[in-house]
Amino acid sequence: MTTETLDGPPTLGVLYGRALLTARSGGSTLPDRRLELPGVRIDADAVADYAHVCGFQVGGVVPPTYPHMLAFPLQMRLMTDREFPLPAPGMVHLRNVITQARPPAVGEPLRVVVHAERLAAHPKGAQVDLVTEVRDEDDAEIWGSRSTYFVRGAPAPEGADDVPAAPPEPEPHVGRLPHAIWTVSGDIGRRYAAVSGDVNPIHVNGLAAKAFGMPGVIAHGMWTKARALAALAGRHGPAFTVDVVFKAPVRAPSKAYFHTAAVDGGWDAKLVSTKGKDHLLLALRDA
């Protein structure tokens, strides 16, 4: 696999515009290269804005979901390539696994590396994994993630059925009574888009969301994961793995019930709709 080193972060607005104008898949295989962005530094003001939208303490450690903000433009650069086999518009986040060795510090030089793998068939389309490494100046991986994205109705290329199965989904062991009731505002998609740059139309425009098979505007999956981790802040160590599966979309506006339980070595959690459907399944384990 070759490495392409970028001079600066890709502009998400331009990439989404390109994706909408060429809303089709490209090649039959994944790009055989990784994208690398060196010299990345986390901005304190950007972290504060993100923390405010997602429910983290402003001025605390860098939230464990924030490095996804650094990686997502590189992911979009790969997914909007002409050779990428799946179309980016309407792409839905199915699962995200984060492994953190230590939280990154504001201002420290970081290197972000992204590649795609595990193109696979899905019962309703096709899916792919985008893998991220965030490395410090000593080349130690301090944060990593695997994001699984799904495209409804997309044909799986030849050989996609041969991809090994993903690890089993989390099975949170939580009580029947919720520990919090979430009120999800109607503008949460636009607010999260403003701090993340993720302007996928399914999160910001009702007509576009329905065109892509959604019930209406839905909250970003990474916002729901961030808010869940904000609720667990201070209850885990600096090194951990957190596996989240996004089940039924969270509509905006809506209400949902958040359940948590301490387990051996970490926490389980789930977010449930008022109709009893699982929105999010979470398993966090300290390293």
C-alpha cells in the first residue's frame, strides 16, 4: 500500500460538492493507498466549540471522539475519489471502534493516517471500513479508530462476500430503567455539522434525508457516540477501547432513553427510543 502525504486538510465543503455532483460509485476495488497528514495540531477554540455541542466539559482533556474531526476530511478525500467503489452521498455510519492509548494534547504535533479496507456485502447494500491512526512526534499511535460505513442499495463488488466477518456487536447489560432522558433538538444536525464539517445531507435537510431512505433528518452517529461518552466522562481511565454500533437512526427532534451500567473493567450503555428501539449499543473497556 502506497502513502500519499497531504500538504493540508482537505476542504469538506468542496468534497461534499464533488460527491453530490458525481453521486455514483467508481472502481470495483478500494484504493491501494493511505492518506497521511503530518503536522496536525489541535486547536483549543475548536475543541471548546465541539465540547459545547457534544456535552463534554469545556476546558477539560481533549474528548476521546475529537480526533475523528481530524480524520474525517481524509476519510472523505478517499471516499470521493473517482476510483472509490461506493458513492459518498447518503452514506450511513454503522459502527465505530476507538482505541485510545492516551488523550492527545492541544497544540502537540500529530500525524493522521487513513486508509480503507474490508469492502463487504451488506443485506441491504454494501459497506466499507475506514481505518485511522493518530500518531505523536515519536511515531507512537496514541489514538486509532475503525469506522464502518454503509450505502443502501449499493451493489457489492465481486469478492466482497469473501471479507471476514466483523467482531460480534456489543451486548450491553443494562437495567430496564434509564439513567437519563435525552432531548435531541431539531437543529442538532446543523450544529454538529458546524463544528465537524460533516454536512452529509441526511443530517441537515429533511427532503434529502428522505431521498436517501431516512425517516427525516437524523443526528450524526458520531454526535450520539460523543454525547454518550460525555455522560461517562471521569468514569474510565485515559487508555481504553470503546465500541459503538449505531442501530436505528436518532431523529431530530426526538427524545431517547440513555441506560448505563458499570461492568468489570468498564461500562455498558445503550440509547433507546421512546418506542423501545435501540439507537446505540456501547461497550467501553479500560486498557
